[in-house]
Amino acid sequence: MAEKVVLAYSGGLDTSVIIHWLMDKGYDVVTLTIDLGNQPKLDEIRERALKIGAISARVIDARALFVEHFVWPALRANAVYEGVYPLATALGRPLIAKLLVDVALEEGASAVAHGCTGKGNDQVRFDVAVGALAPDLKVLAPVREWEMKTRDDEIEYAHRNNIPIPVTKANPYSVDENLWGRSIEAGILEDPWFEPPEDVYLWTKSVEAAPAKPTYVEIEFKLGVPVALDGEELTPLEIIDRLNKVAGDHGVGRIDHVENRLVGIKSREIYESPAGVTLIAAHQALETLTLSKDQVRMKNRVAQDYADLIYNGLWFTAHHQDLAAYITSTQRHVNGTVRMKLHKGACKPVGRKSPDSLYNLSLATYDKGDMFDQRSAIGFIHIWGLPVRVQAQTQLLKDPQGPTLGLPGSYGEKA
């Protein structure tokens, strides 16, 4: 009896070729296609898998799971890799790995398989996640093993073996997509000097084609999670879908980034994430209103660690549990509404309000109603500057350079 393997199947070039390749190696292949907001033609994908030779083709709609358990936690953390990438692909991988393991156990499979290359980050994310969830399952990655070196080689293999594929040599991009964003690479994009052509983008308009007038959108948050747009309560999927359309229409969310991959190489990546970029900016703006200075600064440090953790495939770890507990605690009072201005590729917070705001107008204003006792600043400054004066008197004034740190001139003299 042949060993059974569950393959994460997107319906694209790599995984379509992998079905046939695994069959040649003697495996019975069960495909698993997971809808994370990226699969409008699920029936077509299922039929393609069966036509190639899979013994079963399973489909799971995991969009709600994806948002609730992966996207929203990342949003609450303000997780952005290297300052620009909202981690759409990276966030989808641990969920796919979890569902792969679940189906493999249900099917009695001895292995799971994926279509990741040996040069990318996704192989690490899948392999490490499966190892954490089901250490006894084998993980097969045919792209790391077979003789084919290029996408053209795979296309030729597909043609020779009558494998239906959705790509041609004229359309060589490698695209991964879910509701949080699109990732595009390969082809002419591999030259970082080359400006991406417009056909790379699907969700966003160019700045030139974007409307001349801005659009304003009000985003309401509860406990750090968006719950309404322009006063209308919506489901998480509706919020993301609507913002992808509205922000994308204004050219928001285009990212062209030379990225440091986990495996040690640099890669030129093109991303689109209109909703992600807009919601993260809005969430950060609300936090400036509802978190203390120390909370904001600490959370910024945690956000970088959290983004790295996601990018590096360490979702199913104790370290993640610890960081998530801190982030959840910080969101207890992140409630309120942010007004975002979308215009010509930019999204900016132009208004924010919260029932839990730490902003006190009577303390901040210089106008009528000022309740701040400015005389109290005298004592505050005296105490605050005390250690500076003590050190200056006992050490720095005796130093030839003094506290001027090498600036020209000396005390009591003009420079």
C-alpha cells in the first residue's frame, strides 16, 4: 500500500508539478487547498488537482480563522517586518501548516508536502511549524530535491506530462495572495534597478491614476481590533475587503522592498496591502492617544520582535505566547476612532478620539481653560536637573573639554 502525503496545493505551477512528481515517487497524493481570501476559483483548483492525479482534493475556507487568530493579533502588535512589510504571506503559513497537520492526521498520512524552494522563507515556516505540531510527520519539499532549476524547466515538465497550469513563459511572476496582501516576485522583478511594471499590481492604482481628491475613512477600534468603518459595524472580512478597495483605489499599500530573508540572502519583493497599511497606521495613531509613553516605547520594541518572530516561522513557540500575552494586555484601553486621509498613495491619520484617551485638553491647551500650573515647572526642573548639575560641578567642569564635548571655545570665552 502506497504511503499517503497531504500536499498544500495552491493550484499554481509549483504545486501542480509536485502532484505528478510525488506520484512518480510512489505516493498517493491528497491535496489541501486553503482559502485565505485568495482562492476565487476553488472548484477549478479542485478539478485541476484531480485531473493531475490526486486521490482526493480537499478545500477549507479558513478566512475567518485567519483574521481572528493571525491577522488581528499581528495588527494589535503593529507587526511590520523591516519597517514596511505587513507580513501577509508569513502570517498565512502557520495556519496552513496547522491545517495540513490536522488533515494528515485525519487521512492517516505519513507525510505532508509543500512547494517551497530551498532559498526562501516559507520552507522554514512550514517545516518548523509542522515539527512543533506533529514531530512524527515527514515534511517533503520536492522543489529542494528535483532536477528542475528554473520556472521555465517546470513549465516544460508540465507540458511534457500534460499537467494543466495557469502560467506561461510570458507571465513568469510568482504570486502569493491572501486577504491581508499580495506578494509578487521573480521574472524581471529580480533586478532591483528595474521599476516594476504596472501589470505587477492588481489591488492598487498608480499615484498618477489615483483620484485627485482625497477620501476620508473613520475606523473604530475596540480592544485594538477594528469593528466599524464610517460608523457602520462590519465583520472583519468586510472591513478588510472594503479597505482593500477604497485604499487601493488611492494607491495606498504599494511596497517595493529589498528584503533580508531568513536564509541569509537579499530578495527584491513587491507587495500590495492597502487594508494592512491603512489599519496599522490607524491603530498606531490610536495607541498614541490611549497608551502611556512607556507603554508605547516598550510596545514598539516588542512589535519588532513580534514581526521577526512571524517572519522567521516561530509562531508555535513559547516565546510567541509570552509576547502575545503582553500585547493583549496593552490593548485593554485601545478603544476609539481614527479618521484616515487616503490620497495619492499616502494614508495619514488626521483625527483621533477615544473614551479612554490620555490626552487632556485642559492640560495641553495654551488657550482659555488652561489648568496647568506653570509655576510647578520650577520645582520639577530643579529636581530633574539635579544630577546634571552635580556631575558637572564635581567632574565635567574640571575636565579640559568639559561638558561641551569638544566644541570650540571655553567657559566664559567666546568661541
